[in-house]
Amino acid sequence: MDIEEIFYGETDNIEFKEMIPAKSEKYMKTVVAFANGTGGKIVFGVEDGTWKVTGFSKNEIFQKMDAVTNAIYDSCEPRIIPNVAVQDVGCKSIIVVEIPAGMQRPYYIKSLGVTDGTFVRVSCTTRLATWYRLQELIMEGSNRSFDQIKNDKPVSEVQLSDFCEEIYRHAQSLCNSDESMMQVQKITKNQLLSWKLIVEQDGRYYPTNGYLLLDGKQDKFPDATIQCAVFKGTVRDIFITRKEFKGSIYQQVEDAYSFVLQHINLGSRIEGLYREDIYELPIKSVREMIANAVCHRSYLAPGKIQVALFDDRLEVTSPGMLDNEITIEKMKTGLSKIRNKGIAAAFSYMNVIEAWGSGIPRMFRKAEEFGLPEPELINMGSDFRVNFFRCKLGVDQNGVINPVVKETTQATRTTQATQVPIQAFLVTFSDSDKAVLDLIYDRPYITQKEIALELGWKVDRVKYYLNKMKKQQIIKRVGSSQKGHWEFEIEWRIR
């Protein structure tokens, strides 16, 4: 491993232990969690919390390596074969155990069984897999998606015909010209079979979960709704209005999208002799944010999609952990992995979503074109959130409100992201970054839980920001997680 990784502390994929526990179960949980995720490293010989390298003597290190390798091989099901190596740090030797991402999920501790022995990695912690996460791991291991699971009650030919007609009409309604409407082809039950939205068995057709979610006529999935709200200010304190949309998931997208358009600013700009109406946010990106949340959410995870509009941002939160292979940095480059394959195929046909993987990069480009702060992608552990930031509106040279022109008063400038030079590059702080940093500045001994309470966040979200800023060498933790304190590696509160 890169020795600099030690000084960044524990992450999603690295865990430190000073000694090798006599009872292997104490670290076997992390082994199976790494195998159920993107892989990771357990480093023995580094003190947790202080990251002090204690190491092992040359006389005992190879015996300990064999013990770790055998324990992992014997304790886990399916078999996990680790890569165990010795690395010298100064005059001391540490053991680095690398666990590859597994292909036969779920991995679990044999002595505990599947239900009690399957663990996953959430932020920097190892946790017992919830029932719905266990089901997702089982489906991943068999290369299935939730929306392709067959239901027991068959559907009639008439129901299939009506379903296909409704999908076709919705696809036409989203066309922006008569020519594009003419190009939309009607779908048939054969198309539904290829998308695995229905399954043929003994001459009868059975709907899958995806079919039922798109159909929206059964209340089998009570959490498959979108909650929308407008809040006063920048926190979830006082709401102005709220609404919940049910029914077919593609219609939910349209209803939530219309809700946002009704509550964001609509202005105009003058182009020659003509007046052009324009919204304060790029509306195609708004629609795609909502559609992505519906298409890529976990329908096993409890919770509903939330679309929240604040004075400073549009916030879309979808239930479920990110796919193991997807990181936020990869998403920014356009990498996408489809979670609900049948729904994705239907959404693509209806043009609810454009080319896969293009939505996030396009959202960042549009934000820049509109002069908006960079959108924020937040992996909250059990949920995923996208923040699209708003700005105060200005007027053009004719005195007409123009959402593309932003206010440039001193008051507005001071609320925009602060830039601080660090090691020959610029780090841009969002409002969330600054909220965390201000608390640390005022209370260096504050804990993650105390930060979460102060800001009304989940602890996972706090951990995300702290880890990000530790990697950027903005802050560092000195001492243990409970008794240590924070120190700044830059000057803070310089305005």
C-alpha cells in the first residue's frame, strides 16, 4: 500500500488494527464486508485512531501472516482468498491484507450463517447487512435486478395491451415535435419479455416488479412514491407546501417535475425583438435528477424519494446505497451502472432518460452555463443525495428579470463559495463544508455525533465531509475518535 494512506486514516476501503485479535471473528466481519463491496485492505500493526506504526518483529511476522490467511480461508463462505503481504515502514514491519471484491455475493462468516454473518461497509464502519441489503447482495450474486423478479398473479392479454398502449402514449407525450412523435414505435408483449417486465410460463404471462411499478395500479410497494416539499430558508424546519405523488413511476416523475417548476422562479430575457421565458434552473437537468432517482433507487430499501426545494438549493434524495462499483468521482465522469434494468429499458424507450451515464456530467455543465455553484453529490451510506444550488436573480440591460444573470452585490458575493489556496491548487468550499469547518473551529474537541446533532444530519453524512477534508489536507484528527481533537492544516475563517 502507499504509505501515505496511513496518514489519511481509515476510509471505506482501509481499516487499521494494532494487533491481530486472538478471536478471528473480530476482523472477519470486515473481511466479508470488503468482499461484499469494492474490496479493501486491513492493515495490522498500525494503532487505530493515532495511526502510529507499532509493527511486528521479524521473528513472528510470517507466522502471523499464515494464521491470518488460514483464518480467512476457513471462516468465510464462499471462499475468500486474500493477498497477504509484509511492508516495511521505517524499521518496523506491518501486515497488509488485501481483500478483493467478490463475484459470488453474499459473503458471510460460516459460523454465524447468512442472516447473522453477512456484513457490509458503510462509510468507515463495518455493519451487519440489513435484510434488504442482504436481498440485494443475493440478487447481485445471481446477476438479477429487483425489477425483474416474477410475481405470482398472471396478467391477461387485455391488460398487457392496455399497458403497452399507455407506455406508448406517454412516450409520444414527451416528444417535442410531430416528426419525433411519428418515429415512436408501438411496443408489444415481445418487447416486454425482452425487457423482462413480464415472464412467460406455461402459456401464461406473469408481471415482474418492474411491470407493477410502471403500471402503478397495485399498492404493492407503499414506499414507491415521491414526496415533494418547499421549505422556508435552508433547513428542514418550516415547510411552505408539500405533496406526495403515487401511481405509475413514470407519471410520478412528471408530477414531481411539474411541482418543482411551479415553485422555482420563472423570468425572461430579451433576444432581439423577442422575449424568451426561462427558468432559474436548467429544467432538463431538474427532470433528469428526478428520473434518475426513480430509476436507480433501491426498491428494497425502506424510504421514499424526497424532492425538497430550499431557498438556496434543490435537493433530491433517493433510498439505497450506491452500487459497489460506483463512486462519486466515477459518476462525474459519466460512469453509470443500471440498478433496475427493466425500468431503465422502459424509461429509455419513453425518453424519460437520455443516454445512460450522461446525466451527471450534463448537470455539471448546465450548472456552469447558468452561473450556478457546482452541484453536490452526497453518498449518505443508506441514501444518495444530489444538491442543485440556486442563486439570486438579476436583471438584464432592459430591466427584465433574467435567471441567467445573477446578482453581484457584495452581500451575494459573500455567500458564494470561498476559495482558499492549498498546495498550489484551489479548494472550493460549499455551504455544507463551511458549516462543518465552523463547528470544528469553535469546538476542536467536537465528535462526529455532536456535529451531526448540531447540523441535524445523519452521522454518515458528517463522516463523508470529514473524510473528504482530511484527504484534501484541510483538517486532521489528533488522538482517538472520542478523546482526540481536530486541527486545521490551513488558515480558516479568512474572508
